[in-house]
Amino acid sequence: MELVLVKLGGSLITDKDKPYTARPEIMAQLVEQISLIRHENPNLKLIIGNGAGSFAHQSAKKYNTIDGFFSDEERLGFCLVHQDALDLNLLLVKVFLQAGLPVVSLPPLTMVVTHNKKLLTSDFCAIENSLQAGLIPLVFGDVVLDKAIGGTILSTDTLLAELAKYFYLQHKFQVRLINAGNYPGVRDQDGQVLSNITQANYSQIKPFLGNSKSVDVTGGMAKKVEEFLAISSLGIDCWIIDGNIPGNLAKAVLETPTQGTLIRAV
């Protein structure tokens, strides 16, 4: 069984420099490509994840939600961040449904518990059952409850990496991960897109991986690459591609991408 996890980056589906501003035309373009993917390969299993973009990152920064909640104001902030994440996810869900795609939204808050920001327990039964029923699970970066600090934030990248690992190890799926963002790939110190990142060359590349220029509480490109590199050791290839280019996402899923950055173990 082949499974592709697709990240629709927050920088892609929103304007990260304008709080609470979605990019509906980009959403429609991406959903159209996912419709094509389903048509061309109906047996392919898909899990979609969307980033928080200019929605939840704004409130998360205001309330410092990633570091927990210890006051009534921070507890309320935790809930406001969750609502912001839901609001963006709902906008995206509507585009999928209008295109006739059987997408079901599954909040990470109901699936994951952390301890001091580290994954403690997870229950992915809802995702497994959705895939078995022929649905497309749609997850997103979200707040989660934390046994030590009350709550924190689980990024879409972290969640998709965990799901990739889970379905690879537990179900022996053939797994790939495609990250479609508002960038052509991972850039080096000269601004050129790196074609490959591996365990061997990562130490030379790491100093040039910066954080997001916009509000991003979950670590930006550097954290993304580290998490994808970690699962690449299992044999899971991860691509970081430009989601703005029409047809690029569909090509990345259905063929071997010719643009972007491939992250693999060797």
C-alpha cells in the first residue's frame, strides 16, 4: 500500500505577512491538483496536512502558547489558538468539499498528548479508520494538551513526520512526504536551491537554515528539515517543493519531482 502525506504550507495557503489572510486562489489550485492525483491514482492513500500560516501563529505568539499555560489568560489563549487553527482548516475543508473530495478534518488535539513538548502518547485510530473508509484525513498544526506544562503546539511538520513513521512501521506502507510551500526548496548560503539534503551533507548546510521571516512559532525551515531528515533514515523520502507553480504538487506526487529539495538518508 502506498501512502503520500502532503503538507500544504501555511506560507502557501495564507499571506503570512497579513494576519488572518487566506489565499483562496492558491487553495483552489492545490485542491484541483489533489483531485487530479485521486483521478490518476485512485488506489493511492493520501493524508493532507495544512500549516497555520497567518492565522494561529499570530495568537500563538501573543500568548506564548508553545511554552504552556499557567494563568487564566494563557488558558484562554490556548483555546483561541485552537480556534484560529480551526478557522483556517475550515476554509480549506470547504474548498475540498466543493471540489467533491471526501475530506474529513481531524484535530491533533484529540489524538496527541505531550510531556514538556515531547510526544508522550498518540492515537491515530481515527486516521486509520478514515483511510480504510476511503476518506482523505486532513490534519493541521494545532494546540495539544501537555502533562507537564498544560499545553503546547504540535506543528504540522511534526505531526506528519510522526504519521509517516507510524504507517511505515506499523502498517508497512510505502510512504513519501511532500511539503508544498511558498518557496522553491531549501536554499544554501548563496540563495541557490539545494537538490539534496542527506545525513552526510547536513552539517555543512545547517548553519544556513534560518527561521521564517514571518511569524512562525514552530521553528521555520531549520526545524522542518531536521524532522524530515530524522524519518528519512527509515527510507521515507521527503520533498520540499514550490506549491505556487501550477501542477507542481500533482507532478511531485505522481512522478519523480525535477524541482525542489529531496531529503533522504543517503
